[in-house]
Amino acid sequence: MARRLRDKVAIVTGAGRGIGRAIAQRLAEEGAHVACLDRDAAAAEATQSLLAGAGTAIQADVTDEPSVSAAILAAAALRGRIDVLVNNAGIAGPQVPVGETDLAGWQDTIAVNLTGPFLCSRHALPHLIATGGSIVNIASALAFIGWPNEAAYGPTKAALVQLTKGMALDYAGKIRVNCVCPGAVRTPMIESVLPEGAAAEAALAEYGRIHPLHRRLAEPREIADAVLFLASDDASLITGGSILVDGGLTCG
């Protein structure tokens, strides 16, 4: 069976765990060589070890422009091209209302969730234009709905949706730019904002029940499948789109 990303090079940021790791695995399954970027070098290497020779671990901090520039150049040198950039790296940020959100937490969330995709896209663009490639940003269903105690996270994801649309227009005919917007996914990120033990399991189950389709959390691979679609020629007429992979969460 033909693989949809055969001989292509894909960059996945935040590839060391969770959704990023699942995306790296899914793209590699479809023939891509995946540059696994993460600020945690050991986590990036752990993902690389799962890719059966189809991946390279690159340590990079998406909030630091020199680090991003070096990582993009390293990825381009792997096979002399870049075909796909997946801006996945993100943090949950402060889980409190605006009045309790400190400036450092606000700025850190913007730096990772919005400035990171901006920097990675900016430096990858010449390579992507050369191959007619694509960018897939990972936003969130919370870009479209309000949520309590998410003073920083939701706004950064809403801005990322708008960045996606702007880039899609600016580079139409050269590359495609799209966005995947997950609901709640069982990952280390969501687990990090919950209590430990049985209380965490109860909270995860409650998160799952608010998704009408199956009343459960998404699995990282389900998000990765949507990314693969947008990264492949199957989505050749789609740009500027935001695909909700949220089990109906935003329907209500």
C-alpha cells in the first residue's frame, strides 16, 4: 500500500510525549522521516527510538529564536528538504482566572503556545515553499468556547487559529496551512493539572463525559490521524481550515 508521506521530511515540535509523540509515530508510519523536536532531549530521543530508523531527535526550545533557527536548519539537512511542519509544542499555563494569573505565567503561555509556532513557521517557510509543503498547527477546542480558569491557554489557542488563517492567505498557492483543534486528550499535559490518584481518575472521567460523541477522552492517535490527513495530499484543497477533533464538545 502506498504511504502518503513517502520520502518526505516532517518536523514535529513537542514530539517528546503525548500528542506530539503520537503525531511523530503516525507520520513515520506513512513514510516520513520525522525530526522530533523537544526542549527535553531525552524525551525527543525516546520518541526517536520508537520510529524504527525514521526519526531524528533534535533538542530545541521553540521560544528561543536561535534555537529554532538551528533546529530547522538541522532538520532541513537530514534529507535536503522540509515538507511538513507540525507546531504541536504547548503548555497548559496557569489554571486560574485573570485576577489570579501572574504576568510570568501569562507570558510563558504566550511564548510557547503562540510565539513558538510563529518562530518555527517563520524559519521553516523558505524550505516549505521550496517543496510546496504544509503547516499543521495544534490549537484546541478552547479556541472556540469559553472555559473557566483558562485565562491564558484559551486566548493563545484562539490566536493560533487566526495565525493559521493569516498564513494560509499570505502563502496561498505556495503552501497550505491548517489547524487541528482537539478536545480533551489523555496526555501528560491534562494529567499535570489534575490531582493525583483516584481523584485524578475521577476528574479524567468527568472530562470524558462532556464529549457527546463517545463520552470519553480522545486518544493521542486520534489527533495524529487528523494531522496526517491535513499534511498529506488527501487535503490538497484545504487551507486555512480548523478541524475540530473534539467529540462534539463545541456543539453545545
